[in-house]
Amino acid sequence: MRRRAPHRADGDLFAPDDWDRAPWDRVPQPDDPTDPARARSAAEDEAKLIERLVARDERAFNALVRAYERRVFALVLRMIGNRAEAEDLAQEVFVQVFKAIGSFRGDSKLSTWIYRIAVNLCKNRSKYLRVRHAGEEEELEAVAERVPLGEARGANVGQVERPDEMIAGKQVEQIVQRAILTLEPDFRECLVLRDVEELSYEEIGEITGLAPGTVKSRIHRARAMLREIVERELGEKIG
């Protein structure tokens, strides 16, 4: 049975289910407030992994890729919207991580640093794609395989009585994905990092280099713009 993300009351209307969640229990989480011993152990594990990466340990790099590849690819796909481009860019993220690991000083979590690299590469690639007009068609078949939004979230085929309800759910998901991709990159990145990746405002600030107030403002505006686009496409109000 899939784990479902807990419901959040901060306006998260468009966060996907756990289809693109990586097994984060394999990734060190040094700031876990619920278990100090586990947090210390995770921090030590991460420090050892970083040492091995700095020493160009190929097995350590492979372990890093296995732990983060699904989350990185999901983030990049959400930001770029094209599967082929996202696959290439996700690989480039890890190439850059391997090249630059010696400059990592531990001022943030390793995951935050990796996300920062991914977001910066996405920004650069988005600019390139806009010039080339190559980012207009989104790759949505993966997200369309699940029931995406509202009360149908987490339902399986046996729980949906009418097939047309599933079709409608997939259509809404596609509308939402297209709407996300129409947002300006500065707003899109904050929205995706908060409502899709469920990162804290502080983590988003570390990744984007923005002040907490600016992060909150951009998320608020991005949600409002996204809601307006989706409601216009659906021809009805949401919630």
C-alpha cells in the first residue's frame, strides 16, 4: 500500500500524490526533530558520504544517485515539462554534483544543495527552451496514470464507481500540469518546491537565495495565478 502525504492546511491544492516520492529513508535527514539519536547518526552518515564523494569514490556516487535520482527527475520534470529534456537535465545535475562536491561546505543539507543545482540548471534550460520554442509540449503521461486531485486522491480503480470520473481526474491533472508550466520560472520554482516537493520556507530560501518573505509572497502569488488558470480552463471555481 502506498503511503499518502498528510493533508496540509496551508493552501496546498495541487500537490501530487506519492507517485514521484523517492525512498527518503535512504537519504540522511540530519534535522529530524523527532529522534535526536537518529538525527546524529544521519548527520554522521551524510558526512561520511560527502567525504567519500570528495575522494571520488565511484560507489559513493552511485549510492548518491540511487538515493536522489527519482526526486531530482520529478523536480526537473515539473520545472521543464518535457520528459526527454528532463532526463538529460537530471543526468547533468549529478554530473555537476560530482564536479562541485569539493566546494560543498555543509552550510545546508546535502539534499538542499543538490536541489539548488537542479533549480539553477532548470532556470538556464528553461530560458534556452523558450528561445527555441521547444518547451511547449509537456510530457504528462506519467502523472496521468494516477487519480490526481481532490477527493479522488489515493483512490484505486475499485474505489471509483464511474470510469468517467477517472477520465475527468486525469484531465484535471493535465490542466494543472500545463498551468504550472505557464507560470514564470521564478514563481514556478517556489510553487513546485513548496506544494509538490513539500519543502519548508527556510529550505526554499536556501535553494533559491530568496528571503523568507519573498518566498512566501511568490508562493502566494503563484497559487493565485495557478488557481485562476485552472478555473478558467475548467469553467468553474475550485473548492
